[in-house]
Amino acid sequence: MKRTIASFLVLLATSSLAQARTGYVTDSIDIPLRSGESERSRIVKMLPNGMSLNLLGDNTENGYTYVQAANGAEGYILTRYISRTPISKIQLEEATKNLAALQEENKALKAAQANGQEVSVERDQLSAELAELKQTAANAIQLKQQRDQLQERVVTVERELQQLKRENQALTDNSNQDWFLYGGGLSLFGVLLGFILPKLSWRRRSSGWDTF
């Protein structure tokens, strides 16, 4: 009966070699990996705390499990030293790694947010500068229009001034011409008087002599 049970257990252990699972060396001192299911068996390797194990067999009646260590060594280890979850040291290391990754991600997010704020500030500054440039351009256009209007007004005033000068010159010339005509007429009148008056005087004298 015992032989039958032992044969069944050996057969069961052999059939389980193909079904690999994962286990971990428990949080304790270094554990010996032996060549057999006995403390007198040769030590193949000393396994450090938390080393990952590939479970190649189930717990035997002697309390051992056939495993393959992460470094490739195979042998038997006491089942009570195997844990289905990583030891606290590995969990702490993984948690530390995750924390560091989260901190880096947080820094990256903060940097991106800061860059976004800087970009927003720069965008607002550019918008303000653009609005100022538009206002300046509008003022420049308005000033140009006012300048063109003033130039047109100056040209119009200059034309009116030239016209007034010509009219004034014409009036002056007409006035001079009138005075010249008046002067000429007076001179002619004086000359005529010079001819007429002596004749009148002579006629009066002749008339007086006729009377005597």
C-alpha cells in the first residue's frame, strides 16, 4: 500500500514538471538549494532572499519542492521557505520604483503645466502686442488720411491765393490804367484850354475894338 502511494506521488510529481509556476524564497536567511529531498543532500546553490523560483514540482512527502532558480540552478528546496507572493523587501523595492516613476511623472506634468502657463503668458503678450500694432497701424492710417487731407487743403489754399494775387494784380493794373487815362485826359484838357483861352481872349479884344 505504501509503495502504491509512493509511486502515485512520484508519478504526480513527474507529471507536474511540465506545469511551471512562479514562487519566491521567503523573507529569511539564504536558503540552500539541494540536489535531493534531504538535509544530507548536496547543496547546489545558496538562494538569497526574495529570489524568483520556477516551481517545477509539487510538495513531496518529505516537505521539499523541485524548483529552478532565477540563475538557472535546479534542485530541491524546503516548501516552507517558498512564498506565493514576493517578500516585503521586493514589494518595498517595487513600491519604491513605482513611487519614483510617479514622482518623475508628476515632475513631467508640473513641467508641462509650467510650460503651458508660460506659453499662455507668451500668447497673451503676443496678443497684446498684436492689438497694439493694429491700433498703431490704424492710427498711422488715420494720420496719413489727415495728412493727405491737409495737403489737399494746402494745395487748394495755394491755388486760391494765386488766384487772389492775379485778381489783385489785375485790379492794380486796371487802377493804374484808369489813373493814366485820367491823367492823359487832364493833360489833353489842359492843352485844349491852352489853345481855346487865347482865342477867346483875342475875340473879346476884337469885339471891343469894333465897338470903338
